[in-house]
Amino acid sequence: MAPIINFFKEEFLMNRFFKLLLSLALVMALAIPAAAGVLAEVQKKGVLTLGVSEGVAGFSAPDSKGKWVGFDVDMGHAVAAAVLKNADAIKYVPLASKQKIVAVSSGQVDITSRTTTWTMKRDAKQGVDFTVVVFYDGQGFMVKKDLGVKSAKDLNGASVSVTSGTTSELNVADFARANKIKLETVVFESKKEAFNAYLAGRVDAFTTDMSQLAAMRTTTPDPSQHIILPEMFSKEPMGPLVRHGDNQWKDLVTWVIYGLIEAEEKGITQANVLEMKAKSQDPVVKRMLGATGDIGSFINLDNDWLVRAIQAVGNYGEIYERHFGSDTTLNIPRGNNNLWTNGGLMYAMPIR
Ligand SMILES: N[C@@H](CCC(=O)N[C@@H](CS)C(=O)NCC(=O)O)C(=O)O
């Protein structure tokens, strides 16, 4: 019996040995793509591929010279400045609503920064990870002034246009059901078609995020003829998203944005960032700006990563003012997008 026992014992050990080898191979296979993740690709290409909208004023749209500008675009500049030392090293990929998730999950773009709401389904089921909420918004309705409607609850029996592939589609159905009103929702492939249908009077109302309603109203011949109804009926926390599973890249984008938010809280601006680095006695400021410590290495960058990002676009508040402030046609009050110290929701995690 002894040899048989030995045979089984040996086979048992061999099995374990092969299993161990197999697991090692698997771990290595998993480790290789992680090492050659998006950060390495971006550094190799020397350019950040940024998914933007097809044109939403204030967020991402080409200016009169064809240069992409906007709040969401500035998030890309900050990352490009931190990673590539060149805020303009960006290749823009305009994405329709339906493409904005799959473009990043498939690796077509390195980041989507385009009015995209963080939802459970997108996060858990669609191969993407959200980084930081950079704009808290909510959905609303726009109607023509001559419709004579003052509240969304008076829209019973109205027709509403909406863009396909957006959170707006489900929200508007939820709103009607919850308020026991009937809405005829007409879904269009693109925002342009949905909005044109409204402008042409084919539907009574148009629905999307409030900020976009404000932006789109400015593009009409006579904005005073359009009313944004007061009800905000959904939560739309929006922010840049990256591919699911590349934690190194997700961490980097996350902390660059937290850096911009913390910079506002600490009074670090585009104009004073170098002076703050040289003279500030605040230990948090010194650490953030690389005057002490080596936090840049935590995200695989040098210690001037945040100085470059702030030099490129300013702090969060400066970015907000540039694109939505009282000097802009959009003029969207900070509201929830204020710092937590001013009654808003902007709160950076500790940079240490
Ligand atoms: N926040 C919503 C919707 C935001 C959104 O992207 N809306 C569309 C329709 S208004 C849009 O802006 N499209 C711009 C475009 O087509 O370029 C979402 O994440 O689904």
C-alpha cells in the first residue's frame, strides 16, 4: 500500500505545486496590465485623450477659434499639466451622450469629462469609475413663456423631449409617476435634435440638467422667451470618469481634482501659487505644493504636480467663476458647488 499512498501524496503535492504556479502566473498576468496602465500610456503618448461633449456652453464647447474651452475641459488641463507638464497636451474626442461611458470603459479615451452623472449602474455595471463630483446639479424642465406654465406639476398631458442615453430619460418617467401626471416623453438621439424639436414647437417642454438648460437658453435668439421651471427633480452629481480597474490612474485624477478644491479652501490661486509655495507657513499648504514632503510620489508624479495644475487653471473656485460666474452669460450661483466652509458640498479629502 505504501507506494500507492506515496503516489497519491506525490500527486497531491504536484497538484498543489501546479496550482501555485498557475496562481502565480495569474497574479503576474494581472499585475502586468496594471503596471502598464493609463498613466504609462499617457506618458508614452505625451498626450491626454479627453472625452468631451459635442458642445455644451460653459462645460465643454469649441470657442470662436475652434479651441475647446469650459469647466469640464479645465479638469483635463489640470491633469495634463500634472502628468505631462503641458496643460495643452490634450486630444479632444467629442462624445454624444450614448458614447460617453463606453468610450472610457473601452479605452478610447483616458478620461471622460463631460456632464456625466455618477449613478450606481454606471459605476457598478458599466466598466467605469467616477473620480470626484465637480458639479452638483439636478434635472429640470424648460418651457416657452407663452405656454403659461409656472410649475412642473402643471405639465400634465404635455409632451417633453429628452436625449437618449442620459439619466434624464429615467428621471422624467419617475417624476411623472411620482406626481401622478401624464407626460409624453419623446426621445431623440442627440441633444441638438431634442432641443430643436422643442424650439420648433414639436413638443411643449425640454428636459435635462438645470445647468444645461441655463446654457442652452443662452443659445436661443431670445432667451427671455424661455422659462426654466423651479422644480429640480433629480440628483445629478457629475464628474470625470475613468476606466474601471486602473486604480493608479483613478487615484491620480481623483487627487489632482481634490488638489484644486483644497487650493480654493487654502486661498491658493493661479496668481499666488508660487509665492504660497515659497512663503506659506501652513503645513498643509507646504505639503500640497511640494515645499515639504513627497506627496507627488503617492500618485507617481514629481512634487510640483499640483503647482502646475493650479498654474494652468487656478483653484476650483477660479475655474467655476471663469465658466459659470456672474461675469458669464450663464451666471449660475455656486449653491451646492460652494465649499463646505461656505455652506456647499465641495469638500476635498485630506491631502497628506
Ligand atoms: N447628466 C446627465 C445628462 C447630461 C448630458 O450629457 N445631457 C445631454 C443632453 S442635454 C448633453 O449634454 N449632450 C451634449 C451633447 O450631445 O454633446 C447624464 O449623465 O446622463
